Amino acid sequence: MNRFEEGLGRYLDTGFLAYLRGVRVGIAGAGGLGSNCAMHLVRSGFTDLVLADADTVEPSNLNRQHFTLAQVGRPKVQALRDNLLAVNPDAAVTVHHARVHAGNMSALFGACQAVVEAVDDPRTKKLIVETMLPTGRLVVGASGLGGAGCAMRMRVNRPLAGLVIVGDMSTPCDAGTPPLSPGVGMAAAMQADVILHHFLNLYMENSS
């Protein structure tokens, strides 16, 4: 157990932390949602993550994504892995610098117990849900997180068994309501909280 995990043990039961080491979470997208959600998960005790994203870090990402100016130009998944390992050096972070599509989704996330949908393209969002939900995995997506003043609008929606969507379900990220750090970060934190709560409940059920 490293120093980070010793510190985390002040807040979370060591048995639960051991349980989380056996949980693999896939994150499709390493931008505003994915990078922040991944960091929240690692800080919460998850150690086994699979990241997939084809983009590189750009200056315009830094207003809301968990990267630094020094990482501009690097593949997002590689930069994010470094940032996660800086918190917990014993985390197992598998990265794929690739676009998520129908042909590789099962190979990327087939061994994951939960999948975070953190992409921009509506078609890919739909594909992730349609591909992963029937497999029995928890799928956590987001919809409606643009602009400011998000705190009173954000909610957790459970439209189907195994599917959770966070956000206000309506506000797009566009010129009038751009993606800003508070709203994007709030949605990412909500995604991570849904996953943490889900596996905490499973742990408690299995321990009783």
C-alpha cells in the first residue's frame, strides 16, 4: 500500500479499497468529462482504468480538462495516464490512442464492469449505450452541461436498468452556452459518484 492509499484509508474501509482493485472501469473519451471523471475515480480508490480517445491536448482544452499547458500536443490518453499515476503510482491505467467505434468497442471495454460515456458525438454516444448496456455493464453517460449556472439544473436520470445519465438533459455546449470548467467538472464528478456509489452498494450487499 503506497502513501496515497494509506491516506485514502482514513476515509474508506480497507476491505472496500481491496474490492475496488478488482473493478475495471472503461472510459470512452478523455476530454472534459473523461479526464475529470477518471481523476475522481482514482482519487476514490479505483485502480484499474481503460482509457480510449484519439485526440491530442490542445490549448482550448485547458479551460475544463485535466491537463496542463506542458502537455499540449500529447495524446490525451497518455497525458491523462501520467496525471493519474502522479496521484496513485500503483494504478493500472491501460490507454488506447484510438477512436471508439463499433468495431473495437467490445475489445476495448469487454473486460470492464462499468463504462463511462464521455464523448461529444451523438452517434458514438448512442453506439456505446446500445453496445454495452445489453452486456449487463453499468453505463454512465452525460447530457446537457453547457454554460454557467448549472448547479440547480443538474440531476441524475435512470432511463433504463443499468443506464445512468447525468446533466440537465437539455443545455448543449455551443456558442451561447460553451463548455466551461464548473459545469463540465460537475457532470464528471456526478458520473464518478454514480460509479462509486454503485460499487459501494455491491460491496455492502456482498459483505452482509
